[in-house]
Amino acid sequence: MPRRPTEADVLHLWEGGLDSTPAARALLIASTAAASHGGQDIADQPWSAVNSSLLELRCEMFGDALPCTTDCPACGDSLDVTVAAEELRPAATRARAGEEAGAVPATDTWTTGGFTITYRALTGRDVRAVDPTAPGARRTLLRRCLLSVSPPVDDLPDDVLDALAPRLAELDPGADTVLTLDCPQCAHRWEAALDIADHVWTDVSGYARRILHDVHALARAYGWSEAEVLAVTPARRRFYLEVSSG
């Protein structure tokens, strides 16, 4: 039976993710979600499994409607979009089914430019290990996915690595979440990436700060410790907050 994360879990996630990289934060939150469902360590599973666990936690804690804001690349108009989790669930469902079976990254073999390359899907550990701001980060990620190259070479040419990138997306389609959007002002249609990890971190961070605000207010009003505040149900806590500020 899945265990819904407690407020103490949320505070732990928030504190652990404050000084972490986005990839490390994503793995921290996804690992918490996977553990609540009895799953295994998610770091060595494909990135689609990370997204699946993040979406699962997001729906359990904050609902299945994801509000997003973006700008139209054609006219610059700001667009508010609410994405239903169901729109993201086909890829997430496939990832969850594989995770329950103890998923390992899918592999494939491809011949191009005189090389026969066996490669695998990106994992959480791969993404966490590479600084996205470092020079050549994209190709460093691609090299981590190489299992074998024939004939052997010290390094594949850049054009071969670049050609490999779209094949990784095909190998693990749930790793990237792309939405098709239409601008109501100019009718421009485009594709925009949705970073589930960033979205969930924003939710977790906002929730943690609200909890800590409650702790601060009730500690001042009644002298309670953090543990004592968290032991009070949210409904009763709201009452105490109202009467203490009246």
C-alpha cells in the first residue's frame, strides 16, 4: 500500500534539495516517491522512470492539474496553460510498468559512419553526474550511454554523437515531455518542453515554506516545537492560526 509523504517528508525533501543541482533534486524527490510505492533505487533506471515517479508524487500531493506559464515565441504574449496529468500519463504509465518489473535502461545497436554502436537509454545517475552548464555537456551525456563501439576508437566523431541524440529519445520516449501549444492571440502553434522535475520542486518548495510559516507562527503564539506543530492536523492548525492572529 503506497504511503503518502508526510509534512516531515516534505521538509526533508526541501532541505535536502536546497543546495542541490536540478538533477540531484529530481532524483531525491523521485526516490522518495518510488520508495513510498515499494520501488527500487531509481538512480540506475531510465529517466522516464524518474519522470514517472515525479508525476506520481505530484498527483498524490498536489492533484493532477499542473498550471504552467509560457510565452508565445511568435508574438511574445504570455500564455497560462493547465496541463492534466493524463496528458503526460502514456509515457509515465509505460515507465511505471517497467519500474515495477525492475526496469533496466533499454538498449539498441545502430550502424552509421562506419561504426556499429551499442547504446542504452540515459539514467538518473547519468543526468546527475553531468553539469549541464559545462562545455560539451550534451556530448558527455551521450558518451555515457555508449556500451560498445566497433571498430574501437578512443572517441566517436562529434557528428556521429550528434546523430545518436534523437535515437536516445526514441529509445526512452518518456524521458522528454513535450506539449503542443496554440497561442490564442496570433494562432501560432509550437512545441514546448515541460520539465516535470522543476514543476514538482516548485510545488514542494512552496509547500515546505507554508509549513515552516505555520511552525513559526504557532511557535511564537504558543511556544510549540516544530514536532508539536507538525503533530497537529492541518485543519486544527488553521484554527489555531486564526484565533492566535485575531
